[in-house]
Amino acid sequence: MPPTAEVRAAFLPTGVLRASINLGNPILAGRDAGGAPAGISVDLARHLADRLDAPLELVVFDAAGKSVAAVTAEEADIGFFAVDPLRAGGLHFTRPYVLIEGSYLVRQDSALQHNGEVDAAGTSVMVGKGSAYDLYLTRELKHATILRAPTSPKVVEAFLAQQADVAAGVRQQLEADAAQHPGLRLLPGRFMVIEQAMGMPRGRSEAAAAYLRQFVEDMKRTGVVAESMRRHGIQGAVVAPPSSD
């Protein structure tokens, strides 16, 4: 369905669709060989701009917290975030388009063997500041101590430098880092599943929020999300199921 004038106005207060892109999550976005932002979130932003018949501006950040802050403050019109109740106060969320596994990484000689053993007194867990893992583990861990790296891609570096016991993050990122640093291993399974969704400022109209929700469902239903994941070689994530709403 073509967007109404009201919907276009809500998405495009500056006349340009400003999309907040987080490069801190390699499943969502990174840089191509020429240094330009590329990935699932960039592809979806372009599809939405085409539907709105509007030019696209990519507003790029290196961490999820900065990307969330930009959209919440209406410095960008849309963004791509892990769904979290703490963020919902300032954002309209869609249903998820991708599901991502959150995993723990430890040293090879660590006594930790299972995810359930991590939340213990004296155990330190390194996370990316403001990431979905930070928000989730801050609520869920009752005994372990949380340490914070500046961004998610810096988690393993900070984990090693500060002699933390555990690093927490996107499985794909942790696997890649473990391959670069001998003597590390991932704990089996996952400690959470992250729902990656699109979002827009809470102050924008409900009609625009409904349009964005339908857009995401269309992108899943028509195979756009799956094709983008294949093209970018994304592993460690799956297309989210259709919404039952």
C-alpha cells in the first residue's frame, strides 16, 4: 500500500529518510570493500526509502547505544535495534525481522563449562556498553559482576586486557574473535535470543509506526531479509517468523 501524506510526513520531517546504522553488530551492518556501510539494515533502509519515494541518508554509529540515542532524540527517523523494554519508552518497535544468538566466550582453561555457571560471585562478564546484552544481563545476572567495553566489537579486546572471566556478545562476532586469539572457546548453546527489529521515535504518529510494522512483515514475507542475509554471508542468525498480530 502506498504511504499516505501523513505517513510520509512522519517519516520525513527533513525531507530525507535518515536511517541510523549501527556498525557494532556485524550481523546487521559493516563496511564493504570501498568502506561504505553495507548489510541487512542498510538494505532495509534503502527499500523503505524507495517505498517512501525519498532520498536516504545513512547516519552511522559504532555502538548500539549511540544509535538508539539518535533515533530517540529524533536525530534520525528510523533505526535497527534489539528489542528491549528499557528502549521502548522512546521508540516504536516493529516485530523482529532477524533473531540472533547471544553467547559467552571464556579462556580455554576456564572452569566454566555451561551458561548457567556464569552467574556466580567473583565472576566478571565483559559486555559492550549499551548493547542488548548489557541491558539484558544487567537485569538477569544477580551475582556476577558486569564490566563494559566501549563498543561490542571491542568486547574481546577488553576481556583480554582486563582479565575478565567471560565475554558476552553476538555469537558470530565472538567466533571470529576466538579464531584470532588462540586459547579461547565459546560455551555451548546460547544465553539469550535477541530480537532485532526496526524502530522509530515514539513521538511520530501511530499511522507511521503501523506502516513500519507492515513494512517489516512484507520484507520477511517476500524473502528480502533472507536474500540479504545470503548475499552478505550472514551466519548465526535466522529470519524471524511472521507476526501473529
